[in-house]
Amino acid sequence: MPDSDMAPDRPGDAATAGAADTAAKAVKPGKSRAVPAWARKSTLVLLIALLALAAFGTTTQTWMTATLDPNQVGQSGPAQSVIQVQGSKAATTVTALALVALAGGLAAAIAGRIARWVITAIIVLAAAGVVTAAATVLADPLTAAQGSIAAATGISGSQAHVELTPFPVLAVVAGCLLALAALLILPASRYWKARTKYDAAGAAGTAAAGGTPPAGPVDEIDSWDRLSRGEDPT
């Protein structure tokens, strides 16, 4: 009698245990797919874009003011005794390097694994160039202003009193932060979903070899990649 009374409960217990195991398995992938706030693709790409634009924006402002000796001005008189030098003229490379970093940050959003390493290196080098160019202006502002002084007065090698504005320092800060943000691409990209057909093909190869296929919602890009391989994304 005791054995017969307990027998009907066993199938129910097995079904309950199986359901619990299934629920546990369903929860684990969700936890593993959780992306930290700092590693979100949109957040990191936006941060790199803002820092690159900040470095670019400093070059549109006055980096230094050169006050010339009135005896060297000649016939131009007081009109050219004070010259304001923009960052784009004091450090011409900063503008181009900031645009390179901006393009690299946008490209990192759709690049593959190997391309992200290359893009990271490009952004870091561009940021280092921004810092170097701005630091050169801070170290020797008179030399950086000579081009603008010569264009305004027609006299090269003039002596002048040069006063710096805060914008070269801001360019250095933006360049340093830009390099740090670029380095975050490498650890953050481990949480990013495959966006190209090459990454999708690699994931499909892993699944065919016995690995676990990638889980998660399918977006428009993934759907087109699967259709190009002859698969039904639905």
C-alpha cells in the first residue's frame, strides 16, 4: 500500500523538476546576455563621438592672442597690433585627427572583431596626435602663432607677447579622454551582438561544430544576413 500510494506522485514530481530545470536554463542565458551600462554600444559610440567633436570644437575657438610690438606693425598701425589665433591655425592637425577619431567611432559600431582592433588603434593614435599638437602649442605658443602673425603683418619671425586661452588645455583633456574611451571598445565589444555576415558565419560555424547558437532577438541586419545565406530568419 505505501508503495502504491507514492507511485502516482512520482510523474508529477519529475514533471515539476523538469519544468524547474527548463526555467533555470532559460534564466541563465538572460543573465549572461546582460550588458553593463559602460559596455553598451550606443553609449560608447556616442561618448567617442562627443569627445571627438569636443576636440574638433576647440579648434574653432581662439587659442591665443598675440600682441605685437607697434614698431614692427608698420603702416597697418593699431589695427593689427593684436592678433587672435584660432586653434585650426595654431594646430592644424587637431582638426583632421578629430574627424578621423569621429569616423572611427562610428565605424566601430558596425565593424567585426578584427576590424575593431584596427579601429581602436586608429582612434588611440588620433587622440595621441591631438594631445601632442595641443601640448606643443602650450609649450611654445609664440612659434605656433608665427604663421598667423606673418599672414597678418607680412613679417616673419616677429616678436610678440602671446597669451593662451583655456581651449588648448581643453583639447588635451578631450584627447586623453578620447583615447581612454577608445580602449573601452575592446572589452565592451565582447557584449556586442554580431552585426556583419562574417561574424554571423562564424557563429553559425560554432553552432555546426556542436556549440550553442547565439540567442536573442533578431534585428533587421541579422535578418538580411540570414537571408543572404539562404536561411529563414522567421
